[in-house]
Amino acid sequence: MPALPTTAVYIATSLDGFIARPNGALDWLPPPSASGEDYGYAAFMATVEVLVMGRNTFDVVCSFGEWPYADQRVVVLTTRPLTVPTAFGARVEARNAEPAALLAQFAAEGVRKIYLDGGLTIQRFLAANLVDELILTRVPVLLGAGIPLFGLLPHDLALEHLTTTTYAEGLVQSHYRVKRP
């Protein structure tokens, strides 16, 4: 049986731990850096073979107007029919699978690294203990309410701190590896 791909989360949160407002809005995220700083995003994406996102996240990203993942293979986890705009090309597909089954499918395809995005998707993979890395960028804003990054877990997940980087705009990015027993 081929090795399961590694999974990584790369996401921004408010200081109080929310990834979006209660209605899913992301208007609190800072605009692109005037200095051109991408907070390590391009380097991270260069290591990723497949981006797995939830349906709600896909719908939010579609509202951006321009598809930001032009050359990236994207798998949308959904139980509902998915219409992919033709402008997105053939790189977007829908799947309905539990985290372990999805990783087994990717392993059979030879995929080595997956980027997980979207609150519920991340929570489901964390609950299944199938996240290997977390790259969390905290934005200096308090929302008071919203969609939390983390949810209930059936067990503790111990993390190993790898690095923390601070940026001139006040963002703080920490990189963790999930410790395995």
C-alpha cells in the first residue's frame, strides 16, 4: 500500500481564532502587502500537488471573480452537485469521501502533499488525526464572532513548534508539525 500523502493547513485567523465572519465574509483580511510580501504562500504552494477544500470555501472563492488557483489541481469536498465554471478549467473536481478514504485515494494516485482549506474540512481532518502540518497566520484583529478554525476534537493533538515569523504589517505566522505517538 502506498504511503499516505502529507497534509498541511495554511490559513489566516483573527487573533480570536476565526477564519471568517459568521456570514463567511473575509473582508477583515488585510489587502495584499504594499511591499509584495506573500507571507510564504508561493513557496508553500510550490510544494503542494492537490488543494482540498470544502464546498463552502469553494463558493466563497468563486465569489472573488478571478480563480486564484489557475494551475493547481483542486478537489472540492461536497455532497451536493457541483457546477465548475468553465473558466476554471479541468483542474477542479468534486469528491465525496471521508478524510481517511480520500487520502487513500490520493495515495493510490501517487499524490505526496495536500493543502487543506476550509473550516469544516480542516476540522474533519484534525478530528481524524490526519493533519501533518499547520501554518497559522494570525491577523491583528478581533472579530468577536465568526467561523472558528478549530472545533471539538475526540483527543488532544500535540504540536511541535517549528518556526514563528513576524511581519511588518503585524501578522504573526507560526508553523507546527503534529506530533505522532
